[in-house]
Amino acid sequence: MFVAASVLSAASIAQQPAVAPAADASQLEEVVIFARGVARQQQQVTAEQIEYLPAGTSPLKAIEKLPGVNFQSADPFGSYEWSTRIVVRGFNQNQLGFTLDGVPLGDMSYGNHNGLHISRAVPSEDVGRVSLSQGAGALSTASTSNLGGTLEFFTLDPAADFGARVDLTGGSDSTRRIFGRFDTGALGGNGPRISLSAVDGTTDKWKGSGEQQQRMYSLKAVQPIGDTGSVTAYYNYSDRAERDYQDLSFDIIRRRGEDWDNWAPDWSAAVAAAQACAASGFGNAVACDDAYWDAAGIREDSLAYVGVDLPSDDGLSFSARVYMHQNEGQGLWGTPYVPTPGGAPLSVRTTEYDIDRKGALATVGWTLGGHALEAGIWIENNDFNQARRFYPESSLAGPTQSFTSFRSDPLLTQWEYAFETKTMQYHLQDEFSIGDTLKFVAGFKGMKVENSATTITGPNKSGTIEAQENFLPQLGFTWAPWEGGELFGLAARNARAFVSANTAGPFSTSAAGFVAIRDVLKPETSDTMELGWRFRGDSLEGVLAAYRIKFKDRLLAVQQGPGIVGNPSVLANVGGVSTNGFEAAVNWRPMQHLAWFSSFAWNDSTFDQNYTTNGNVILVGGKTVPDAPEMMLKTELTYDNGTFFARADANYTDGRYYTFLNQGSVPSYTLFNASAGFRFAGLAMFEELSVQAAVTNIADKFYISTVGSNGFVNADPNGTAQTLLRGAPRQVFVSVKAKF
């Protein structure tokens, strides 16, 4: 199967997609990638598409070929969280919405405060499908950050029949990944179906020293109720530890080379640099910040939900989820800015996270005459504790603790805050048809989010900020005047709640700055309008879409000094951002077993006016929003006859700015990737056995992937902003997959 898409109705978080007509058995097994009957630009990819990529690849990377998507990561799998960034139509990651089986994942930012990354919520092998709405998600989406698009991930259901699967992967940089899944099948005539999955993966960094490790365990159980209803339970535990790559600047690349990284394992070099940093009064950027002793991110997460889906024959339906998420995490940096008294001239700085999140969401749908009505509510309470601590390195002779284990017994707690976020969101929608070809959808959602902070240690930022929007409307239509063609359009308003964290949002500024803004700060809002045309023929299908977005009360956080120092950000409301764009995508099946997909996107996102901070006028008016490429072109060719399969793709990304004043940019690049393999059915004890090889960045091209890894600055005339990450060089992986 090449890729799949469907209509993901806004009517229910659990409603299954409308399936396209069955493809001819002689052709490559595929389902239309483009949604139909939906008033928004929307596509979907399925598990089969993810299978073509190297094992362990993030499902985010699987959708990077879709129109309007700018996905970046410094590793070949797209799962290294410090570097992972996804931008859609100029909206960055923390301005999008993310859900798993309808359960909110928060804004998936690295500094977790209200959710977790998809790489820790489900093994990539257990992802059944990913749906992208580029412009505005459904009203029922459980998110208060989706100013822009929405990404919905859905887990695979347990299989109806007894079976097992084992995947073994190895390759570049000592990559080793083992995935196993066991399905019980139906236990009894209409009994529950249960699946158990486990992942154990380790890979060396492709430059520098250290491993990136992850272990995951997942359980999903489905109990059918009648013909179409079900009760579902899901649990996932993730233990992730990843050693970080050093953030780069163009100046560091010129002086140190493309493969520069942290000092580890060279302890003597780290000590010498820290001593030179201290001798300079902590003012020598070369000695202090070119490299640190080491860096890592450690996360332990438990995510669970219980859901019920009850469609009925009398026009009523009900869907609900109750969920919980607990997280413990530390981000570690070996810093020369705080020496250990009586020990090494450095210490280990952490940012520590502790999340306890609980919530529930429910949707009721009913049909009255020609109207399909829907109402829903989502509530969540999130207790989030965040701290900045320093841990000693007591010996000059060598390091005393691992960077992949949680630290305890701190030398110093610089600050600690307890945040509580209370969220309530509701929606009401009506979908109705006029004749057989014209359909309208109209509705609105409202939200109230209360962010409270209690200061435990550090500058006093205790207080409450509230974001409340009672009427965020959506109005859309689809018109299918003839078979295979459909015009669609949507107008929607969305708002973003404030962030409860000391490293992002209004609480990340100084104590005085917080007092100054907390009573006047307005939540960010966006107005999106899009119009498009979908077409489908026997061998060709595609979509054309144009959009305009007005982004109001854009809140900028300007990084001050090196990221490791952790200075408060300067926050500024820069007013509006205007975005205009065009997207096109086509899927062509020129012959049996062969499919060719291509997408093109043009985007223009610019600040509307200048802004003033600390009495200084910052001339951003008319400047392009950082990390928003003007043009992207992706193409992918896939062949699959059931036994032999192959895939090759090319991805062009235009140049991108990493400063607000556009004085600092990274060049455009084109990447090539490929994979190929064989499947064997009924071989000995195996139901299916496959062998696959995959190569990423075939041309071994040097390019800058992530920008803004340490935040964005106004300008970088000398190329010293240390906020860039290089993309991975050529990598090769081989997988053997067995189904029993």
C-alpha cells in the first residue's frame, strides 16, 4: 500500500474514516490519500507508508511529504526530540494541535509542560494512521494550541486473529532495534482482543559521543459491544534517554568544522575549557560555549486511557475518553558557568519536569432530519512542577555520574515553580446537505484555560493568567458538481492558551516583566480561510488549495544570551502576522504496482508591523517569520507487487530565516532517500518474512536541519547565534521482519 487517506469526520473523535472504493486488485494496493467530503484541506498516511521508512522512524517524518509540511530533525529517524520541529503553513510546533486516539498530547514541545511527544506515546510500528489538517482541525480536537493545523495519530487495534510479529533492525552508528508484538485474537465468540508490544532500541550518535536509548511497552485491549460499539483500553510506558548534539552557529562551523560536538568523552578538554571560561570572567564565548562537557534528555512517561464508542441505529452516537499521563524528566547540560565548590570547574545543570495530567472528553451526535448535530466537551487538570538545579562534579580526575540517569542531591536549586492548568473546551456543530451535491458545516467551540503559578524558589511569579474565548466559529462547505470532483472551503477562528512553564510563555520572563504583562496580555488568535479543489480519476487524483491566515497578538519570546545560561526571555506582543499560500498534491498510478506522489507548497508568512520593547523599536514589519520556507517540493516513487517493493523520494526545502529581522538564514537543500526489500509468504514457520534495506540522505549532503534549537534572536550579523543543528549524513539500515 502506498499511502492512504480518508474522510476523518469532525463528528466524533473515534469515528472511522470513510473508505475509498476498493482499488483494482491488479494495481498497487492503495486508497486515496486525499480526504473527501471534508470542508478542509486534509490528508492521511497509514501504517503501510511508515513501514517503508527505517524502523523506528517517527510518524511525523512519514507526513513530511504532504503539502505545507516543513519537518526537521538532526537524526535520520526524526525522533531526536531536542531537534524535532514541524512547521505547517508558517505555524511552528507549539502552535499546532496533536492527539492520539483523540487524547490530547499537548503542544509536543521539548520542554514538556502539558503533554508528551508522539515518539514516547506509541511505538511507530503500532501507529495505524496519521491525519493532517493543514489549516484548522475539527472543532472536536482536544487542543488549546492549534492556531494552525492539527495532527491526529491513531493506534492499531488488536488483530482479530492470534498472531505475533518480531522485527530486528541494525545499521549505521551501531543501531540496534528490536520490536515485538503479540495479538491474542478474539478471546471467545465476541470476547476482547488484546495486543502487547515492546521496543528496545539503541543507536550511537552519528557524531560525538553517546547513545540514544528507548524502551517502550504498550498494551491495547478492545471489547466489542454489539455490531459496531466498543470499549477500548490503552497503556504505554516509555523510558527514553538521548545524548544531545551540540547546538551550532555558523561561526562555530567555520572555526570548528561541520562535525563539531560536545567534549565528551574528553574530560580534560572540558575541564580546560571551563577553566578558561572562568578566567575570562565568563565572557569568552569560545571557551564557554563552543562545547559543553555533555548534554542529554531523560524522560519517563506513562500514558493511559479508557474509551467507549457507542453508535446506534436511531441516529444517536456517543464517544468518550478518560485519560491520565504522568511524566518525570530531566534535561542535562554540563555547564562551566557554575563550578563545583572544591571540585571540577563545572557542574551539571538540569531543567526538571514532573507532570500529572488527568482529563476526560465526550462527544454526542444525533441526526434530526437532514441535520447531523454534534456536541462535545473536554476537561483537563494538569499539575506541572518545573525546576532548575545544579549537580556537583566533585572530582577533577573525571566525571562521577552518567548523563543517561536521573540526578539526585543537587548542589543548588536556582528556581522551582508549581503550575496548575485547568482546561475546559466545548463545541457544537451542525452538518447539513442541500440536495445531493452541496453540504455545509457550521459550528463553534469555546475554551477557558486558567494558568496558575506558585513560586517555591526563585523570583516571585505567583499568580494567575486566564485565556477565555467563548465563540470560535467554523463555517465550511463541500460541493461535488460531478463524479470525481469536489470544491471545498473553510473559514475558522482559533485561539491559543497561555503556557504554564518557566521556560516558555508569559511565566518565562522576569518577575517584573510578568507583573507588567499578566493583566494586559491577550491570547494569540488566528483566522484561517482556505478554498480548494479535489479531483479523482481512474489513475490520477489530487488537490489544489489556496489559503489566507491572519494571526493576531503574536507573542514573541526573544532569547537573551546563551541558552545554557537560562536568562529570562524578552516577551513582546508583535501584533499581527499575515500568511498567504498555495498547495498542490497529486498521486498518479501510471501502471500496475507503481505510484508516484508529488506535492508543492508556496507560503508567505510576514509580520504586519514593528514592535517596541524596552523603548527600542524592532523593525520586523514586512519580515518573514523564522523557519517558514517560501517553497517546498516533495516527490516520491513507490513500486510494490507484493513480493518486491521499493521506494525513492526527493525533498526540496527552501532557505529559512532563524532571526526575526531576517539577518541570518540557512540555505535551501534537497535530500534523497530510498528503500527496497522482499516479502516471502508462507515460508517455513513464518506467515510472512520480509527483508528491507533503507538509505537516508543518499548524496551525503551537508545541510542545516533544525533552526531555533536554542530559541530565536532578533538578528545574527556575525553568525554567532548558537541555535542551529546539522542534519544527519548518509545512513544505512537493514531490517528483518517476521510475522507468525
